[in-house]
Amino acid sequence: MTDRTVKGPASYFPSTEKRYGRRVAEWLELIRSSPLTKHMELVGRLKAEHGLGHGHANALVAHTLAGGK
């Protein structure tokens, strides 16, 4: 039997979409298009400019910087 439970940063994605009203693909593109490159700078931007909570912002940035699609 295969365990299909989503783990890691992607486990936040369903609640991120529900809470903030944007698809994850939109958030990832926003992060990729940012001139910022450091993890915590990107997290700070998402929190300050878009009102994301720390956990959601951190998960999106971690996934993006790890090469997630």
C-alpha cells in the first residue's frame, strides 16, 4: 500500500489557497519573479505585502527555492 499523504512544505498548499484566495502556482510565480533571493527576505515580502502568515509564506518559499513546481 502506498502512502499518498502530502508531506513537507506542500502540505500547507490546500489551506494556503483556501485562506488567501490564490492558486499556489500564482504564489510560486510571484516568488520566482521577485528580485529578492534570500529565503527570509522572500518570506518577509509575502507577509508584509500580501498578508500571509509565517508558516504559509515559509512553505511557499521553501518549496520554490527547492525547485518545486
